[in-house]
Amino acid sequence: MRIANVRGRAALVHGERGRERAVEIAAASGGRFGGDFAELYANWDSVRSWAAALSPEQIERHSVVLDRSELGAPSPAPRQVFAVGLNYRAHAAESGFDAPEHLPPVFTKYVSSFSGPDSTVTIPDGGTVDWEVELVVVIGQTMRRVEPSQVWAGVAGLTVGQDISERVSQLRGPAPQFGLGKSFPGFSPQGPWLVTSDEFADPDDLELGCSIDGEDVQKGRTRDLIFPVPTLIAALSRTVTLLPGDVIFTGTPAGVGVGREPKRFLQPGERLDSWIEGIGTLRQNFVGTR
């Protein structure tokens, strides 16, 4: 099952790639479910059961052509956002750190930085804006002190995310400002939709990557996560209570600009495409402040 945020309303997505159609959940359910995402994730099991029982005729009756320009983040107003660093060994090495052993660094990205899959992003003054493609998890049920074997049952689904980062404000002292340096407007694009884990042959082994103007700059597989999704979420749940709709950026593979020699950063006029197999692609265009 695929769920999209269409003009702020929850919709089912069906159809072939490039020819997707949307079914607004509130209309198709006759008002049983609203279009609000907080309500959607709070009733996730019921929504999934209802969607699975829809007939092809019911789907077609409520279908409209999906317009990517109308898409927002699949969980646009989560109560909690978690972002994870150094969760691939090669990325930890290029960043100058040892791979974490017990729990990777965890910080947040602020919701005001969220956007849908297609957007224009302004590069802040200073011009040290970097890319970090990531698998993003949306939580589908309250989880507290769960075991790894219980995690996938509590996940609503997966989407593509970019943890765009302004490196100067992120790293300057006296202490790093990860949350602020990664939360300028448009720095957390997600989408194009949420895909439930049962849609994948193995949700723990997906290819992800990104390119700048057609040049591949990152490529990896989520099987190389040091803390894969079940282990990561179980570990988080030992400290915090995870809530329906919460968003988790799980970490980025090697290939970021700050880890290159010479360093490379995004420039006005460049386009960043980010993808995960079985989910889809993000498209960000970058402009200057003037």
C-alpha cells in the first residue's frame, strides 16, 4: 500500500510508475476516516484493513490523476522527529569518526524544514550546503521498550528523505548545532509517498542513492546500516516512547560533499535527485539568496 499527502489530505496511491492515480481516503471511506494525518496514523491498523478490502470498482470510482506538484511529506506534522548519524561504516569513516557500537548519534530536524518530494531550496549565505539521502521510517503505533522482532509490525511505512545540511552552522563551536544546521526551510524533503513494508521483498535491503545534475554522488544499500531499522527503533524505544506518525531519518551512506577532497557543496542552479528502490524519487532544485 502507498499513502500520499495530496494538498494536505491523505490519499491512497495506485497505478504504474509515472501514471499514478490518487484516491482520497476521506471520500472513499464515506467519512469513516478523515484526511488528517494524525488521525490516519492513530488508526493505522484500521486504515490498512479498510484499504485492503477496497474493490477495484471502489478504487476507480474515487481515483484522480496524481499531480506531483501537490504532494507534501507523508507525515507532515509528527510529534517527534529523530535523525540518526554515522549509521553506515563508510560514512562514519569519511566523517572522521569510529563506527558507533552502542547507539548512533541521535538529533532532530525541525518540522518547519519539511517539504514534499519536488521543491526549490534556497542556499543560505555561506554556501556550504551538503546532501544526505536517507531511508525515512514513519511510525504506525505507540512503541515503548519493544524488541527488534516486534518493530516492523509497528511501522506504518517507508519513504525517501534528504537530510540537507548547512555544514558551517552545523559544526561551528563551541558545540555543534546539528538540529539547526539541518533545518533551514526545505532541508527535509520527503516522499513521494509512504510505502508499507509488505510491498518489499526485503525491507531491510533497499538500494538508495542521489545524483547532482545526473552525476551519482551517493549509492548504497540499507543492509549496510550499522543499526538496521528493527535494531534502531528498538534501541530508541528503550529511552523514548515512539508515537504514531513520528518520523525517523535512519542515516546516510558514504559520498557526502564534506567528506570529499576537495570538499564539494551544492550550488545555485544545480538539481539533486534522490531515490530508494521500490519507493520513488525526490527532486530538489537549488537557488541562491539573490
